[in-house]
Amino acid sequence: MKPFIRWYGSKEEDLEAILPLVPEKIRHYYEPFAGGGACFLAVNADRYFINDKCRELILAYRIIKKGNRMMNIYLDVINNAWKKADEVFESVKGEILNLKALCDVGKYRDRSDLAKDVAGFAKTLNYSKIFGRRLSEKECLTVSISHNLVNTIIEMRKNDELKEQMVEGNLKLAFKTGIYDYIAELYNDCEQKDSLKYAAFIFLMGYSEKGLFSKDECGCFCTPYAGKKLNGAYMDDMISDIKSSELSARLAKTEITYWNFPTFLKNTDCTEEDFIFIDPPENCISKEEFTTYTSFSDSQHRALADFLLNKTKAKWMLTVKESSNILDLYQGKGLRMIPVRRRKHYMIITNY
């Protein structure tokens, strides 16, 4: 099974190196930093125990485990909206290009004049064709789409050598960024128990920059759209996986917790037949841009090493970036330390 949530630091592309090293027979599988669950979904065990400190992620896992019908309906609506947005853009592309042309020849004295005409255009769009009547909030969609179009038109005016195909691509990117931002607004406005919130969460993770889940100082989701490469990408396969009987069967024998990693590991009660897969959080982009992700500190690495080396009987595998601190903790302890070829300075460490 493939991960059904895109997540920063996913090990999906590293499974080729990881899976051959996983024990053949596993009673209980434990993972304290589950993330997108690439390894969890690829490894066979009698029972599974997964955990993550991101509350929103864990709630999404739990609601998918319950087989929430309304969330699945909203997923289909959002996926269809992403497709319909392409059709709507193509039908109004000429009008958007005309607005850009008027800007290029100097019709607008300042940004506010351009913004007024773009907003007037955006108000004429049939948003119910994209989202259906239930999720279409015309005023919010108008603001979101016009804001992104104005920014892009002004930015492109600085470069008059852009080819026509690139101009259209940039305008489509602005249009779909407006749709993405609107879905982020739906997510931020939803109550915690609302099924729409988790459908929007899954969409946002699929289309956010690097699969990052980040919040601003007010606690609102703020990761920007990943860009042109995902304009024509849809969630059909992901939704099919979420609704699959195979995933349902896997989650039925999985306990999903929201603890810090020392609490999770303390409650493992492992034997030699069990397996712990550990993939600690990776450093992210600057704190100024993303406030949710912080580095896994040296003291946390020491606490993790103390547990793995001294407090568990389980077989374990650690994937981690090589550093002097990591080597000090694990080198010379009779462990296997295997470089990951596709990731520079990354290694897999096992105690078996």
C-alpha cells in the first residue's frame, strides 16, 4: 500500500533500501513518528502501533480508520473542484489575458485600479460549477482568486520577454493558487469535528509545498501551494486508497496515538519478536516561514538512543542524517550502520 497522506520527510522513496532490512516475522510493529506512514503501510505484522505528535495528522488517521462517509464525500467534491477549476480557467482565459494586456499598455495607474477590474471579473465566475452550491462562498473565492491574479499580472509586467505559453502557465498557476488558498480557508474555518476539515487537510497535504503542515502565529494553516507541477495532478488514486478494503483491514489492527515519543516508547512493552521503526523529524525550512516544524534536538536524540540501546528488547531500525553527535551515540555499539545511497549523509542503523 502507498501512503494516503503526503507528508514532509516521507520515506516512500527510501523503501527500496529499508524493506530488505526489515525482519521477516514481526509480532508488533511500533512507529513513534508515523508521518505519512510509508513504512507502516509497507511492512507486514500481526498488530501495529503508530504515533505522531501532530494532532491534526493523528485525527485524520483516526477518522479514516472509522470510515467516515461524509469525509469521503467531501474528498470527492474537493477533487472534482480541482478538476473543474481547469475547465473554468480555460473558458475565461481570454478575459484574464486581456486584463494582463491592458496592464501591460499602462491602462492602470496603480495596483488598486487593476485590482478593481480583476475583482469585477472574478465576481462573474460561476463558482458553483467548481465547488457546487454547498461549498461555494462567492465573496471569499472572488477575493482569493483576484488577489493571486493581481500579484501575478504585476509580477509578469516586470518581464516583457515571457513567451505566451509561460504567460498562460503563470496565470493558470495564480488561478489554481486561489482555489488552493480558498480550501485552506475552509480548513481553518472548520470546527475540529467537521468531516470537511479532514478532507481539506488531506487535500492540502497533497498540494502544499513539500507536503508541509505548518501554522502561523494565529494557529492557522499557512503552507503555500507547491506550484505548477501539481496544477494537473488529481487525488483519484489517493481517494481510492483511502476507501480501499486493504487500508481498512490494516487500520483495523492498528492503535493510533497522539503522544510525545518518550511516552509512546515507554508504553511499548516489547519482546524480541517486535519491531520499532524510528524516523525522527527532519529539520525544515526557516522558522520565519514555518513555525510547526522544529529540529529534533541533541537532548532528544540522547533520550532516544538511551531507550534503544538500554531499555528495549525489540529489534529496531533508525533512519537518520549522519552527524558527529549521531556517530558518538551509536558507533562502536555492535550495530549495523548502512549508508542510504539516494540520500547524501543519511544512514540506516539497526540492532540486528
